[in-house]
Amino acid sequence: MKKIVFIVNPVSGTANKRSVIRQIDRLIDKERFDYSVVTTEYAGHATELARAAANEGVDIVCAIGGDGTVNETARALVHTNTALAIIPCGSGNGLARHLHIPMDAIRAIKLINDAEPLSIDYGLINLHPFFCTCGVGFDAFISQKFAEAGKRGPATYVENILKTALTYSPETYELDVLDENEERATYKAFMIACANASQYGNNAYIAPQASVRDGVMDVTIVEPFTVLEAPQLAVLLFNGAIDESSRIKTFRCKHLVIRRSKPGVIHYDGDPVESGETVDVSIVSKGLLCICPTDEGVMDVGESARNSIVEYFNNMYLRSEDFIENNPIRKKTLLRRHK
């Protein structure tokens, strides 16, 4: 029997976590897994719970939440024999989407039953682990605004972008690539994203060619752009083609140092933190075991459409279960019919 611990963040996203836990009990392969469920109580608690599970030799720790919960859980599992699994319940779900982990709990649980762990890369930005993306400039600034907002979700994220995108002042950055062939360049940039995976979340592909299995990060530099160019960039971002824009510069490397004129905010997997003038970013090859499909990255239109249909009907089913569970009269009627 393999041991699996499910770590539930009760406040992330909008999904009903009680419904997810019911599906775990219904669908998890009890002949293969001895499982337990624990709930986070404060920021950083998922890291403590995951570290304790890894120290006890648990085979899999599953994060039930958003990108923040995934980051907290995964950081405790790097360089251990304990694999990360994900049941996405956040507002963006960037890593899960890149890894083609289903967005509905039913298929995500079935994936845990069937898949074997694969090794994936992770990154470090000023020693903060990241598994999807990190960066400086506008995306870090927006992450800070999003964290300060009273409510979460895609609408809040878009609202913050629309309010500030056209008034945000680009900065000048000096970049040192510290791979075998060292290079230095200076850019005036709207933002610089360093990506282990392809997207921020919600299928916003900032690095469409990125892979979590290639041992390098994809660096995307967004140069200053005009008001008229903004809509086109937005379309390319969500079409997985932003690297086709003339305002975008991209390259790959293992180790990058970014220098700026003053301290400011950086982000890792959407979590903002204040940092100094020097930002050190590196990739760690195959440092984490993860339960995920073998394919990754930008989905083709057909696969995305099929997944959306299945996700829609599965979520309808889960919502109907929630309604029955929370409606005692309806629940009693159904129970009588099944006697």
C-alpha cells in the first residue's frame, strides 16, 4: 500500500473542498492507497505538513488549492522520494494547466490512481523556489496588487491589469547569463519573466515553448509597447503565440542575474516579495517528483475543447452533489427513492 496525504487549503479558489474530499473517498483506489486528509490553518502551513509527510516516508502529497498552495507543498518535497500531486482548486492553476492535469476533481483523482511519478525541474529566485514562473517588473507589480486585493479570481486580476498597464513605467535592467558562454545585455523592459512552465495560469502563456523537463528556463522580455499594441499582445498571450511579437525577446539559460537601479518587488508563482537591486534566478534540473501526464505545455484547440466539455459536465455533477448535500429535504427524498 502506498501512502498519500491530501493537503486542503480551505480558503483558496471557489471550489467546494468538502465535495472534493467526498470524491477522494469515492474514487481513490483503496487497494493501492492508504490516504489521509489534512487542512491548512495559516500561511506556510502546507509546507510544514508536506515536510512532515516526506520525513515520514509518505509516497505522495497532493495539494488541493491554487498555485500558492502548490508552491508551499512542492517546496517541501524537492529532492525527496515523495511525489507531488495536484487537484487544482485555485484561480489560475498555472502549473496544473501546463502539466495537463485535469481542472476537475474527478479526473484529477483518477490521474493519481493511474499515473506514475515523473521528474520535473524547479527554479530559484533569490532562493525562493518556484515551479511555474517568476519575474520582475509589471507581472511582479500586478502580483502585489492582486495579493493586496480584498477578493480573488480572474476578474480581480484583469481589473488590476487594466487599471495600471498603460501607466506603468518600464525600467532598465542589466542581464548577466552565467551559463558556460557568459553574456551581458541591457534592456529597457516592461517586465522580465523567467519560466519553468509555459503559463501564469488561466492559459496565459508567457513562455509558450517552456518545458519542465529540459533543464533550462525560458526568459521572456516584454519591451515597452504602445496603447494600440496592447490588445494584440493580449491576444497573443492567450493564443500561446506571444513569442511571435516584435515587442518580445526570448532566450533560454540555466542561470541568470538581473540587476536594476533600485529595490522592488519580485514574484514567484504569483506570490510577491520585496527584494534588492540584484535578482538571481536559476533552474534545478529534475529536482521534484510529480504525478502528471507525459505531455505538457500549450494544448491544441481540439484537446482544449474536449477537456472543457468534460470539465463542464463533471463540475455540473459536483455542484448537483453539493446541492443535495446542503438540502436536507431533497437528500431525504432521494434516499427514500433508492431504498
